[in-house]
Amino acid sequence: MSEFKGIEVVAASVARSGEKYRTAQGHLAIKDGVKAAVATTPPLPKPAWLRAPLPAGARFESVREIVRSHRLATVCEEAKCPNVGECWNHGTATIMLMGEVCTRACRFCSVDTGNPRGWLDAEEPANVARTVELMGLRYVVLTSVNRDDLADGGAAHYAACIRAIKERTPDVSVEALTPDFCGDRAAVETVVDSGLSVFAQNVETVRRLTHPVRDARAGYEQTIMVLAHAKAHRPAVLTKTSLMLGLGETDGEIVEAMADLRAAGVDILTLGQYLRPTPRHLPVARYVTPDEFAALRTRALAAGFLECVAGPLVRSSYRAERVLEQNNCGLPAGT
């Protein structure tokens, strides 16, 4: 065991939450992204409506076998998404680009934090395109860690992956859930011009809670500006964002965020329940009921969003291929 600036560095295989370890590329990272413990509060009991069905189904099993036999990586499995069975059964999946170490440390997120120092996998565009083809996807969401160590935040790499997918499987629709690129408009244009159908950047929470919820380098206004520029640059591309609820926001603040997002031309909004990934992360302030989610969806549609998918287990990529059906992706209201 070695040390770095007085902090013990352990092997990646044995690293526990909050510990520093060395990645396969030789870079230091913090497991689960949060080093300092958040003040402990008794966890709220989870209500019954947060119970997700076990993933099953013939298509799910087929996709899972392909993923495992070819050693493919998806956010769906690695993030233990409760909706993996439903999405895979309908030909949708989310793939993470540019590695597993993020340069930021948001207090809601358990992705490992570190500095990849410019590392990129040059073969990733071709490998991602092959993965999409093997999985038989009709709709793919590409997301990534933040890569503030790259001059363009990874925009060119995103574009290369999207172009590779469209060249190999031109009928597949691509959604890019990107970093904010530190507000770099040219980087946003690089991604928007690459052939995607949906450009997404998550505002995550209301204005007042942006800090402490998000890393200091992120920003409420910065995300809204990125979304607005994407829409203005290529109006035919749909824009999308997501809010986590249950962090202490008020209904008035949610409505204010909706108005700000619509003013930026955002087309699609998803609303889901924040769940604390580890005891070191921000606690859940409250569990939002299904009826409250249904009421907020009604308000979002009245505000002019093309669709708002809302529910306790909704995540930003939930049934992404269905978001324009105007039916909350089939989620029954009040359940």
C-alpha cells in the first residue's frame, strides 16, 4: 500500500467507498466520487412504490447474454438501473463513453472521481458501434463522465462515436446525454452536428440547490445555456433534461425550473426520485409520491414541453425511444 499526499492508495480491486486507488491507466481516483463524509442523518424508510420488478423477458435475456459473452459495458447494468429489464426488452440501452473516472465530484453521484489526464480509448467509436449492432438496439443513449481534462470536454470523441454508430447501423436513433463542456458553444455544436436525434444535458436540480448538489464547476445557468445553444444551433434536434426530486426543493422551485427550461427551448423533461447511492452522499430529504409526480407532469405539459416522463423510478434515459408518445412512457398515473 502506498500514499499520495498523505492519503493511502489501495488496489482498485479492494478499494472501498471514499478510498483512493490507482486505475488501470495509472491515474488516481476516489471510489464512489466522495471523499469527505456527509453529516449522517437517519435514512428515511423507502415506500412501497419504489420497489422495481426484477428484470426478465426473452429479449432481456438475449441482450444480457450478448453483453456478457462479448464483455460489453452498459450504464444500465453498472449503475444497477431499476428499469434495465423494461428498456432492454424494448431495444433501448445506455452506454458510457470515455472511461469510468469523472473529473468532477457531484454529491449525488457515485461515479469515481479523479483526473484521467487526457486518456481516451481510440478504439471506442468502433467498439461502441459494434456493441450497438450486436445488441440489436433501435435506440441508444450515449452518456459519459465529465472530462474537464480534455480541451473540448470530449466533444470530438462523442461525435466520432455517433458517426460510427450511424455508419454501421444507420436506422438506430442516437441520444447524447453529455457533459456541459464548461459552456463551450463550439463543443456543443460539434456534438449536435454529428447526426444525433436528441441532445441532453441534465440540470439535475433547482437553482437554489445546484450547489451543494452539483460540483462547483457545474451550474444551473450554464446547463440552461448549453441546452439553449444546442436548440438554437440545430432546431430540428430535440433537447432534453432531467430533474431529481426529493433533495429539498419546493414545488414553486420546480415550476420555476420548468419555466427557465422552456424559455431555453427544451423539448423533453424527465422527473425522478433521488436515491442516495452511499452514506457519504447527500441524504434523501423526502420521497415524492406517484400522485405528486403525475401532477407535476401535467404542469410540465401545460408549460409547453413536448413530453414529461415523471415517476419515482424514472431516470433520464428511461424508455427514451418512447418519450414523444405523450403517455408518460406508459407509466400509470398515481402508482
